[in-house]
Amino acid sequence: MTEKVCTVARKVGAYQKREQAKLRDEQVEQKHSHDYVSYVDKESERMIVAQLKELLPDAGFITEEGTESRHSSSLYWVVDPLDGTTNYVHGYHSYAVCIGLRDAHEVLLGVVYDVCLDECFYAWKGGGAWLNGRRIHTNSQHDITQALLGIELPYDADDYRPTGLHLISHFYGLCGGIRMNGSAALAICNVASGRFDGWLERGLGLWDHTAASAVLLEAGGRITRYDGNPDYIEHGDIIVSNGTIHQALLDEIRKIPNEQKNR
């Protein structure tokens, strides 16, 4: 099943790459301020949904663009057709096709395809984490002062600014480095493959992290909410790590003033 989903993701990624050269400014909409969507996002989602229905006709769907929504099943496909749309419409790398399958309690498989780098991350429960046929694992960095962290700044600046600025101010100089890449799913996969040591963001949609979380957990990583609760699957405030620096990240997050935590 995971191999078949990888094939779906690669097909849709090829479509996105072809369409990127044709995309014009007037074909891009703003769902919210600085939150973009185009016909490519919507058509990609329709393509994914149609192919997944053939694989599991009775499964439900949770999709970012809302082209399909069915909640009457014990299994759900969670789809982000184009994670990193802002990157995409500006011709900047990277962006990804994200497809996860979950039940009410856990993610069963996940596929994240980096279209620009032709890197397909995938995992299924109990089967390990893989990148283009090669087994991947998180790294063993245990010192937060040497860690490379991903910290994103979402489009919702009014709500997120206090937390975002605090995170950057706090971790800049404390850890080995900070990076932003504009795709939550790919950032999580960077932790899974050992490129990042940890990653933090708030206010994510389920489609942003579901597929990638399967890859991370099978690679030996750890994912929790900001308060350390491991029940992350229905929540959008998450911390991801290689596991060995996770407690240190939680300890640092607890230093955020309460008025900023609540924004």
C-alpha cells in the first residue's frame, strides 16, 4: 500500500512541476493574508483523492483544500496536496505532496514527496522509515547547544508573532543554528533523516504533520505537544526531535511567558 501511495505522490509531483512554469499571478488566490492557494493545489488534491479511492474505496478523507471530506469510516486519508504553496508560487524550493493514512488513534502510513529534490520519504507502522529506498534514522545529537533546529513563521502573523519572535530570540545563540524552509512536512522529514535535530511550530493543520509524523516515528524520533503530552495526533502545536534533545526543547519552551503561550 505504501509503495502505491508513493507512486501517487510522484505522479502528482510531476504534474506540479509541469504547471509551475505556467503559473501566473492572477491564478493565485489568498485564503487568508499571505496564505496562498492556486488551481494547482486544488487539481492536485482531486488527483490524489481519485487515486486513493481506488486503493481504499471505503476510507474517509481529511483534505486541506476541502475537495473531499468524508468522516464515516474507521480509516482516513489525510492529504496536503502541496505543502509549501508560498514557496511554489514564488518558484522557490521546496514543496511537497503529503499523504497519510490513519485510524482514530495513530498514523498507519505516511508519504512525503519533495518534488524539487525528487526525494520520497515514506514509512508504515512497524516497517521503518525510508528515503528513495534507503533506510533512514534520526541522528544522535544530544547537546542542544550544537543542535540545528527548524523554526517556522506561519502566515498568521498577528496571532503568532509573540511566540515566533520569542522562539527565535531564545534559541538564536543557544543552539547550533536555526533554519526555516516553508514546509512543515519536509522539516519533520529533515528531522527523521538526521538533517535537523529538532523542529517547532504552532497552529498546524492535521494535513501539515500527519504523513511526516509516520516517517519521524519510524525513524526513531519523538513528537509531542508543547506541554510534553504525546497525544499530538489531533493537535497543531507540536515539537519534533531526534528524541535525545526532546526534554531540553521542552524545558526551553516552558520558559515562554504564559501570555505568549496562549496566543
